[in-house]
Amino acid sequence: MNEIESTIMNTMLAKLREHDPSLGPDDLSRPIAELDLDSLILIELHEQLERTLQLKADLTKTAGFAFLDDFSTYFAKLASQG
């Protein structure tokens, strides 16, 4: 795992643990619906990743993600392009 991927994972875990402290790294590959995450949490996650990585991302793209892994893939790709 490279530095960007590690930063994304740690940011995601920190945000998700605010919602449910029992979540761990394995939960990042689970479907969002299984984790009972509402749209506000996902918007906050999107915004936190933007701030952490210092980039602007398209909220309309992340709003349709079914898996948390999709967030990390999307933001890692954006970060590598910048």
C-alpha cells in the first residue's frame, strides 16, 4: 500500500468510526448498505477526503458508490493525477 492509499484508508476509517467505533479495515470492502451509512455520513466522508488530500472531487460520482472501496479507488486515482 502506498502513502496515498494509506492516507485514504486512515481517513475513511477515522470518519466511519465516528459513526460506529467497531468498524475496522475489513469493513472498507463491504457494501455501504450493509454498514447502515446514510447519505450525510457519505457526504462528510467525501468532504473529509477532499480536505485531507487537498483536491476537489465530484460529489455526484461518489454519491452513487455501492462500496466503500469505490471511494478509495476514486480518490487514489484523483490524487495520482494531481
